[in-house]
Amino acid sequence: MKMKFIMAGLLACIGITAIAQDTTQKEEPKGKAIVQVFGNIHADFNSDAYSVGFELDRSYLGYEYNFGNGLSVKGVMDIGKSSDVSDYQRIAYIKNAMVSWKTGNLTLNGGLISTTQFNFQEKFWGYRYIMKSFQDEYKFGSSADLGISVAYKFANWISADAIVVNGEGYKKIQANNGFNYGLGITLTPIKGFQIRLYGGLNESGEEGKKDIANLAAFVGYKHEMFTIGAEYNYMMNAAYKEDANQSGYSVFASVNLPKEISLYARFDDLYSNNNWNIAKDERAAILGAQFRLGKYVKIAPNFRMSMPKADGAKNSYSAYINCYFGI
């Protein structure tokens, strides 16, 4: 209970400090709409069954307003699938409802915020509308949660961030007394080359359940002509179960060609200790191209292969044409 009061106090301090900052600096308030739509047409080429169809995978609708002097607010609705209901239905969630304050090299966020566990890797990968980054794809953590975060840039080559959130994600309310703590460090030894290290502890808050620990390391290089990256992730006590450990790595690359065309490829490998999650352990690969049709539209045909690790499980193959619209 004490931690909850501390978090509430810190959230209040963020708002009070932001409002009480020096208002002598003149900056025109401005806002912008947030509209992002992910869709696709796909065909699954499996030996047991063949399926083809259109899919509206996800939509983000929201608004962001900058009051000036570093203070801004953002609200975003997430309309997508839910594992609790049929795939033919869509569920709307509040993805972000947050206030941010930036002053110098310091950034503070409070409310229903984006988490820092894999946000960096997702942006570096750059093709979220085609496929989630590794930790998001395999449920190592949530992309948003209720709490606070702080980031500080110490120099051009090093920055650090810390976060405290509920731990249940943005689709569930606070159900226990535990919190999810995270600490990350980002290094940029040379221009374009970045290293990201992250550690997190998600308290179970319930007797008989174990805390979840996450460790992640990422290294990548981004050039105007190409991008390459690799990450390794380790999660202990998945779903708060003792010794239910998972780990895996992802490597990806993309090349920018003339006329707004790029090529991309990625390989993932997920495994669990003592094969406790063998039914879902797999290797997966994707290869494709992206075409930019003006400023707001992207089209990305790609071919995917999934290689399950369970005995007797067959490889599956599919072809997608992913579409993105965003402003």
C-alpha cells in the first residue's frame, strides 16, 4: 500500500512541477490527430487446411496536444483483437492517456504510458504494422501500462530511463499489490550504432506465485541505406510460475532502395527451459518488401515461415500483403 501512495504522489508531482515551470518562454500550443490503421490480405499454405482472407489487424485513434513549455498530453484508443473473444470481433481499449513534460535532457511521463521494455527495439525494427517486435510477439511484456517513467540524456553517447507501472498491461485493471519496475541504458558509441540494455522485475503480489524477471540486450546499426539489428531476451517465471523460463533471439535487416522501396528480413528463435512451453516454441522467418505510396500509405508483401519445435509438428507457410495508413 505504501508503494501505491508513493506512485500517486510522484504522479501528482509530475503534473504540479510541469504546470509550475517557467512560463516566460513563449511557445505556441498545437495539436495533432493520431490515426493509424493496420490491415492485410493473407493466405495460409498448410497441409491440413488452406485459408485466405482480408483482415483489419489494428487501429489507433487519438489526439496529442502540446501546451508549450515542454508540457503535452496524449490520448489513444487501440482497436484490435482480443484472445478472450472470437477473431471476428474487435475490442477497443485505451492505449495511452498520459501527460509528458520535457525540459532540457529530462523527460517525465505519467498516466497510461508506453512502456520501455521493448519500445526501443520496436522503433529500430521499424515494421510494427507487419509484425510485432520479438518481446511483444511472444508476450514477454506489455507495450503500455499505468504508472510513471523518467528518462535522462547524460551525454550524446549515453542515456538512461526508469519506469514503475502496475504490471498488468493496458487491457487489465490493477489486480494485485505488485508493481513492475524497469531500468534501461542506451549507448551510442558512434553515430548510427546503438546498444540497449534493460532489466525488469514484475512483482506477483500474490502468495504462491513468483516474480517475473526480464533481461534484454540489443545492438543495432542504422544507416541511411540500411538497418541491421539483433536482440537477446530472457524471461524468468513466465506467468508468475516458478522455473517457467523462456528465452530467445531475433535478428533483422532492411535495405533502402530508390523510389521509396525497401527490402526486409527477420529470423526469430523462441525456446523454453526443459521444453515446458514446447507447444509454442518455434523458429520463425519473414522476408518481404515495402512500397511507400505517398506520405501516408505503405504496402508490404511478404512471405512467412513458422517452424514449431514440438515433435511431429509441421512447418507452416503463409503469404501476406500488409497495408498501413497513418497521419
